[in-house]
Amino acid sequence: MTDLLTAVNDAVYTYVLIGLLVLVGIVMTWRTRAVQVRLFPQMLAYVTRSRRGADGGISSFQAFAIGMATRIGIGNITGVALALILGGPGAIFWMWLVSLVGMATSFAEATLAQVFKVRATDGTFRGGPAYYIARGLGSRRWGTVFAVLLVLSMAVAMPMVQANTISMTVQHSHGVPTWVSGLVLVVLTALVVFGGVKLVARVAEVMTPAMALAYVATAAAVIVLNLDAVPQFFADIFAGAFGLRAGLAGVGGGVVAAVLNGVRRGLFSNEAGMGTNPNAAATATVAHPVQQGLIQSLGVFVDTMFVCTSTAFIILATGASVFVPGATPVEAGAELTTTAVTSQLGAWTAWPMTVMIFFFGFSSILGAFAYAEVNMDFLRAGAPARRVLRGVVVLTTGVGALLALQTVWTLMDTAMAVITVVNLVALVRLAPWVAAVLRDYERQRAAVAPERRRAAEPRFVAAPADLPAPLPGDVWSGEPVPAAR
């Protein structure tokens, strides 16, 4: 049964979800008039001054960091390695390309999460696909389906998958028993998740940038040692993407394999359109929904262009001693990046790489918990249910470190496929809301002289005449909301 479900999942992810995610990305690029290109400078401006203005809630940067905690995960290391093995260097080009349309999708879902968010009793906000499906489309039933599947995936399956990957990596690389890694993970996870979403936000605000910078710095060191390989790096990627040179195909085949593996890895690494990151985006306290939409969109760029590309360069720069297109076996994917780093920087880097992998996985567990708790609130769960949720996350983290329950992982893949389709349908149907809110933002900015725009940021007030329909709730009724500055 598990084998059959795995085969079905592979077919759905490869031939259905990839097409839907790309198509919706193109639609959102058109509806927003390529917002990811036009307003890219504003993305950079907002993320650099987004740490303040939360007024006791969760800041824009903290929400961004929670989202990046799950985007920047172990998949950025092992997943990119597998894309190279199966699709060759050309897969990286298609990964870059799909991230461009993914930025528009991420902008749309984060903006909608902000528009339809609600106030929580602890002074923060809650929102995400379940909320914009229920409040924007008027379908509490489908919002509930989304929320239930996401809670099960994020609170049960995701911690198990991440913990198992961490414990097995540490065991294979250094001989550390899986129970030791499991114990460390359980203690760290319990210390954070029992503090709730606010504590997760504070931890993610520090940990996520630190681990991303450490990894990119590792890649930078490899680049410095291989400056002469940089032109060849780009040449191989472009030649492999279009089948212009023999010997660059992956073990999965030629150009088609490069496209499929690059697109698949790009989409599932940056999570654009999958309905997970909007749960973090909604928690931010901002003056206008578009602000958080822009910041979350930048997360797709950072994930793909910096972290995933860093992995690709580390592997390709090492040459035939570590990686040979079309010859390196799939089984080598799990440790390929670490092998490449140690071959370039020395055996001493094996432990630092293991530590990075540990925190990449740990951050994903924390982000998954935050998403689950947001959706528990949608299901109107009380304080006792939230405490049970936190206990479940800690328990499944410990179990996952010791056991590889393939059936659980396969069911998670199935649930995530359903979640993604539901979210994509909602995004297309709510696209007029995205366009209307973006017009409001740009109209306000255009009315202010360029030199005053930083001091006079747009503020969103839900005026029925400017929106496709009246907006329920009082979050955007005109009450002052601190701006990120």
C-alpha cells in the first residue's frame, strides 16, 4: 500500500503539482504586473527595517524569519544535490527560473494572509490559507479541511521527517547514536515550542539569519578558493539547461530531466504556493498587507538564489573528484554537499557542516510548529488543545529521531499535495483582492514625494468601494497599526 501511494505521490508531484504551481505563478505575475521585478528594491528596503513596529506583537522580520526557518531546511543541502545528480547542472537554471514566478505567488498568498487575518487574544495576529478560504471565499468547510491536514502534516509528520534526517546524518557522519541526537532535539524543541509562537518568532529571528549566513559564508570560502571555476560554473548550468554540451546530463536523462528536477526542487524548496508560509506572514504587525507580501516574496529569492545556489556551487566547484554529471549515484545525494565541503576546506569542516544541518532541520521543526498552532487557532482549539499540540510536536520529534516511519512520510506527501491544490485554487479565485490591495499600496506611494516615502508609508484601510467585496472583521478598519521602520 505504501509503495502504491508513493508511486501516486511521485506522479502527482511531478506531472500535476509542478504544472499547477508554475501556471499559478505566471497568473500572479500577470495580475500583479510582475511585482517581483517592479518592486524588488522595496523588498530589500522593507526587510532591512522590519525589526521594529510590532507593538508587543510579532514584527515583520520575525514573521519573515519563521517563514525562512522552513524554507531554508535540509532540502537546500540534500535536495539540491539530488537535483544535480538527477538533472545535471542545467537543473539549477530551471530552479532559478521557477523562483522568479514563485516570488509572485508568494507575494499573493502572503498579502492575502495579511488582508484576511484576525486578532488573537495574546496580542498577535493569526491568518493563512484556512482564514482566507473561510473569510475570503466564504467556505469554512474547505478552510477546515486545509487546517486539519496542515496540523497533521506540520505537528506529526514534519518533525518526524526532520528529526530522522538529522539523527541519521549525525550517526552516519560521526557515529553518534540516534538516541543522543533525539534527546538533544527533544530538549531544544520543548524549550521553544512550550513558549508558543512568540518565542518561536524570537528564536527564529536570531537563528535563521545566522544559519543562512554561515552556510553562504561556507560557499563564499569555496568560491574564493575556486575563482577560476566561476565562469565554468555558469557555463555548465546554461549549457546543461538546453542540452548544448554532451556530458552534462544527470542520471535521470537530458534536458527533460534537467527541467523536471530543477523546477521540482525550486518549487518545493521555496514553498511558494504550497500554503505554508502565509501562516507565518499573517502574524506580522504591519501598516499595509503589501509590505509583508513583498518581504515574504524576497524569501523565495534568498532561498533559491543564495542558499540553493550556494549548494550547487560547492558541489560543482569540486570537480570530478566528488561529482560527475550522469555518473554520481543517487545514493550519494545525502552526503554529497558535506563531502564537497570537506574536500575543499579540510576534514575539520565535517562537524561544522553537521551542526548546520542540525539547525537547518531544527528550524524547520520550529516553523512547522508555528504553522500548526496558527491552524489550531482557526479550528478554535482552546489552551488545553494547544498544550497537547506542543506535546505532540515534542513527542514526534523524539520518535522521528529513532524510527523511520515511511508510511507517515508518504501520508504527509499526500496531505501536502491536497493542501497545495486547495491553496492554489483559492489564490486564483482571490486574485482580484491581491490586485486591488496592490493598487491601493501603489496609489498611496505615488501620492507622496520620493524623498518622503520612508516617513509616510502606505496604510491600509478597508474601503468597500476599492475592494472586490466588504472585508470582514476590524483589523483593517482604520485603527492605527504601527509601521515597520
